[in-house]
Amino acid sequence: MHDTIAITQDGRFRVRLVPDEDARNPREDYDHLAHVITIDTHLGYYAPIDKDGGPLADAWNRMSWNRWNGIETFTRWARIYHGAIVIESRPARGPVSLWYLMGDDAEDLGMLPEAYLDAEREEYEAWAEGDVYGYIVEEAVDWLRADDDTETRSTWEEVDSCWGHFGHDWATEAARQALAFYAAKQAVPA
């Protein structure tokens, strides 16, 4: 799949969106404030999201025997005793998991802790589902044959690219911004 997202009005630049098949797992790529306890890997079909589950993983292991009330009990316990914010994730494909943020970490975020947790969850799920893209900005280049002035052709040559955009909407927005930069650059007289 190579979707052309947009072309400048003069037809000299375009931007394409391409699946990023070498994207790294965002949970392993850099440090996170959120911790994740993987509850159900569907008999080992899915890998755990985080290897250790964070500082509250042992408590989850003690409470998880009660599959009817375990999540509710853990969430309440984590909130009362640790000031933690917990959200549950049940994707259509993928492991059931608990994403949590310790109370101390939630204080200095500058945003709602639930929104932060949800953003980390969405980023991971986009990676797990292969919803990661790169964009390529290309310029139309006209060629003239050296020994025959009447024979010409045009090709698209890459002038910019950026990879690792999680989610189609984010990638499309980044691609449009990159194209706008080249369109504005082209409009400025030299």
C-alpha cells in the first residue's frame, strides 16, 4: 500500500504514506511512566505487553485468582493505597491488560492521567496491529535526453521522509504538514 495523500497545486510535490514494517515496539523503544500488567495472553498466543508488570505486579498476582472481581479489587486497592490511576484494555485482538500510573507520577504530567494512559495504550495497540506509517515527500523532476532534445520524461524523486508515526490519522497529518512546508518553500521567490 502506497497511498498518495496530497499533491501541491502546481503538481511539483506530492506526499505518500507507506506502512512502516520495521517499527519498533514503543514499550521497548523509550522510557514510560505507565506500567502494564498483561492479564490474558490467550494461552500464550500474545506476548506480555511489559515483561515485569511494574511495581504493582505482585499485588495483581495475589488478587488475580478471583477472575470475577480481581480487576475491580485491584483497581480500587491501587487507587486507595498508592494513588494509582488504572485503566483496563480489552482490544478486539490482543491481550487483556491493566495500564496504570503511580500517584506520584500522575501529579506532574500537566494533563489528565487517564488521557496519558490512554495515549500510551493507543500507541502500543497501533504498533501491535501494524498501524504504523512513514511518509515520503517527492518532487517531480523533468529529464531531457542529452542526445535528443525532443525526448523528455518526468520522475518522482524523494526529498524528505519520516517514519514511525503511530496511527493513520497522525501519520496523515504529519504528511500534510511536511508537504505544506515544501509547498511554502516553492512559493517563496529565490
